[in-house]
Amino acid sequence: MTKVKRGIYDFLRGSFLTDESAFKNWRIIIFVVVLLLIMISSAHSADKKVIEISELNKKKRELRAEYVDTGTILMRMKMESNIREKAKSRGLKPSENPPKKIKVTYKD
């Protein structure tokens, strides 16, 4: 067998894990596995945060729309014509005489 074929055969058989220098190989393999686990957990954490951000943005848009609708309703309620109609239904009518100013002067 050639050297390359022998190396591939040994790798596939797993002899790099069972020979005398296996301790160094195991340390590297465990280190790589730990790094992979950290990478996977950080990816899941990032995905969870992206989902949470999109939910919060959706809620923000809904609250903004509700705020605009409430502001529109309030502006309509404050209109003079609307107030006159409500006052008329209660039996109130606008004054025919304009109000007079009262001036207060203080003497020292």
C-alpha cells in the first residue's frame, strides 16, 4: 500500500485516537467540540434576540397606530362644531352678548 492510501486507511480506522500520541489528539478534538458548542449556542441566542426584536417592532407599530387613532378622535372631539352640537343637545346655547373684560388694579 502506498503511504497516502495507508494514511487514509489509518484515519478511517481511527488509529489516530488509539495510538501512543492519542492524548494530544483528544485534547484538540475536545477543544474543537467545545468551540462548536459555544458557536451553536451563540447562534441560537442571536436568533432568539432577532425574533424578540421583530415582535417588539410589531408591537411598537401597533401602539403607534393606536396613538395616532386616539389623537385623531381627540381632535375631532375638541372641534368647536362638535362641542356646539353636544351643548345644544343639553339645552345650552351660545351667548348673544360677548363677554366683558374685568380689570383689577391694585393700589399700594
